[in-house]
Amino acid sequence: MPAAGSRSKTTALRTRGPVVAVVGRANVGKSTLVNRFLGRRESIEHPEPGVTRDPRGYPMEWGSVAFTIVDTGGWEPRARGLTAKVVAQAERAARAAHLIVFVVDATTGPTADDIAVAKTLRRAPVPVIVVANKVDSPSVEAELFAFERLGLGRPLPVSALHGRASGDVLDVIVSHVRDIELPEEPEGEPEIGVAIAGRPNVGKSSLFNRLAGTDRSIVDEAPGTTRDAVDEVISAGGTRFRFVDTAGIRRKVKNASGPEYYGLVRSLRAVDEADVVIIVIDAKEGPTEQDQKIAQRVADSGRAAVVVLNKWDLVDEDQRMFLEREVEEKLHFVSWAPLLRTSALTGRGVERILPAVRRVRESWDTRVPTAQLNAWLREVEDRIPLGGRGPRPTKLRYATMARTRPPEVVLFSTGSVSDQAVRALERRLRERFGFEGTPIKVVVRARPKRYGVRGR
Ligand code: GDP
């Protein structure tokens, strides 16, 4: 069975960190660009196409992130014909790399070879950045829109010759690869860190006991990361749920030694050690000020969350509608979190908790491919007034996911963008990509004047 995640297996490269492959047809300036990245003339520049070069990767570092950059121009595939060769190189890059930099020549517009490569890259399981080289003048830059038909987003303009903006491309590369974890983690069930947070007596320990009930096994008690804390692991549906500091919620029953100790402070500490927080609210009482504090804290900590209205059995019909509206209002900090109704007493609804935890954990770790993100941006950009001051309206040029856990989307703009517009963009992102149960960050980076002119 092919091991998932071990991309580098298909190449003979000795690599350090994630692999960034530079693809594109001959003579677009791949080697020159790679040299610019490396800041030295290490790879050989051959003006004539098809010259065999050393296929090894070049280890490099940018913003203290280490990765390996590979000039696929050095790969000599067996395919016959220039188009077939460059497509084969792109296919190999898609298998071997964690990120692909597709270089095109701004002065020629998209060629048949570019279109053939783009077709392959649109199916690539890794992010693709399009870089338009030879943008040596504003008139050339004005022609870049023609490359949008490649379906991989708007290209980043650079001039490898002048060194223009290669730092910007490296910023974008690093934003993609910095969070890639190479497969050193052992195979096995994925593990999700879970904290149960809530005021005393809302039913946290009762819920946990239900979750750990007969149909599932508590796999083990593992020492927690905090001193004197104990984590308990429940295995269910092929996932290990590590409940952080269950002593904090369990011991209370046996040894009621002051609610403040096992109360808020302790559950907040657990929040920081978890991926997902289950926020438990007493449905009979409705969300209180303390519940609001917990919700706000969870949102601030950048954790995924599920809100559980427990003791649902004590709520009568009339209260229910009112209660839901109240939760929406008071817990607006976590408006993105799914809301579950449970009774730890009868067991009703408890079976939905772990699947919801698994789902929101996935959203928390979602990386939307750059091409999809930029396709989305092109759709929504005209529908959202961006605000911004100055004679020219602000434009959004490019979007990328800088990190996950939680997802952070960086939008490169030509000028300032109002907070209102940022919120609208976040709403649109959620409409398109979901992100159920996770906070997301939308960061706008304004690049005044022309894109890529560094230091103004
Ligand atoms: P914790 O302090 O949040 O861990 O709360 P506990 O789990 O110790 O529960 C506090 C009290 O509420 C106990 O008397 C439970 O029996 C009761 N309780 C917990 N969940 C429910 C529920 O869903 N419905 C009802 N009616 N009582 C509950």
C-alpha cells in the first residue's frame, strides 16, 4: 500500500524540509529565478532549452523556514517532444513536491505549453503559485490578466533579472510550507486533544462519563502536559480523543475541595493544551457571564469549539426557542461553533459530541489550495466594497493560506481595507469553504504602489 504523505519517496532527491518545485517550459527563466532565491549563482544558467543539469535540490532558508527548492528544468523525462517533457516534469513535481511554483513568461502571454502544464497542475494535490517572470516594466505587468485563463489564479509578477519581488515570492512560498509537517509521526490512529470547559455543575463530568461509557473503551490514562494533570484517551471510530486534564473534572466528584480550584482557572489551562474545546452550558440556566468569558477565551486562543447545551431534559418547550436565541446573542464569540443539545442524565444527544469534535478538528486544520482560494477571490472581490483611502480604489491581488490550526488567510492588497470589508470577506470565506467550528483569521497585507516594490 502506498504510504500517504511520503511524497519525497518518488524522487531520488536528498532534501531538507518541504520540497518546492519550480516548473515551467524552457527559457521562461526558471534557473535565473532559482538563483535569485538562492542569492548566489549556483545552478548553471543555460540559455538554450533541453540542456541537462544537475537535478539535485537546493536547500535554502527564508524567514527561518527551511525548505528545498528544485529546478525541474534539470529533470530529464523520457517523454518525447518539448510539450510532453514539460508536462511530464509538472506531473513529477506534483507527485514529489509539497508546493509548486509555476513560472510563465510575462512577455509572451500564455503559450500552448503553458496551457498544457496548467491543465496538469490544476489537478495537482498540492498548492500551485503562478509566477510571471520578465515583468521588467509596467506595460508588461498590464498584460498579466491574460494568464488568469490558466485557472491557477493571478500570477505574481517578478523580474528575475532585476531581482524584483523575488522576496515577495519567497514570502508566499514560506507562508505555504512553514506549517508542513513531514511524515515523521508514526502511523496509527490520529489523536485529537479535547478540553471540556464550563462552569462547575453544568454536567462536564457526567458528560465525560457518558462519553467514556460501555460502548467505548478508555484506552489509557496518560500523564498530562501540566503538572499533576491526567489526560484520558477515548478511542472511537478510528480516532483517539485525548481529554486534557480529566482529573480536573473528575476528581471534583470524589473530593470536593473548593470549586475555584477545579473550576474556571483549571479549565482555561486545559483550553490551551487542546485542539478542540467542548464548551458546556447549563441549558436550564442559559448562558451566563462566566460562560461568555469562557467562549471569548476559547475564541481568542484560536481553538476549535463545539457548544453543548446540557441538561436539555430540564428545559420545556417554551424555553427552547428563547434559549437558542440567547445563545446566539451571548456566545457570538463562537458563532461559528456547532450547537448540540444533550442530556448527560438520559444520554440524549451525547452520541453527537465526538463526531462533531472530529469535524471541527478537521476544519481547524483545513488548507484550501491557493488556486481555489484565488478563484474565490476573483468571484467576490467586486461584490465587497473594500473601503480604503486615496485616489485609487483598493484591489485585492492575491490570497494565500498562511497557516492552519486555525486557518489564517492572507490577502495581499494594493491599499487599506476596512474592518467591515474584512468581516464581509470572512463571511464569504465561510460561505464557500465552511470552516465549521473553527475560528479563522483574515489578514490583509497592503502593498502600496505597485505590487512587489519593496521598501516603497
Ligand atoms: P461538572 O461540575 O460540570 O462536572 O458537573 P457534574 O457532571 O458533576 O454535574 C452536576 C450535577 O448536574 C450533577 O448532580 C448531575 O447529576 C447533574 N446533571 C449533569 N448533567 C445533567 C443533565 O443533562 N440533566 C440533568 N437533569 N442533570 C444533569
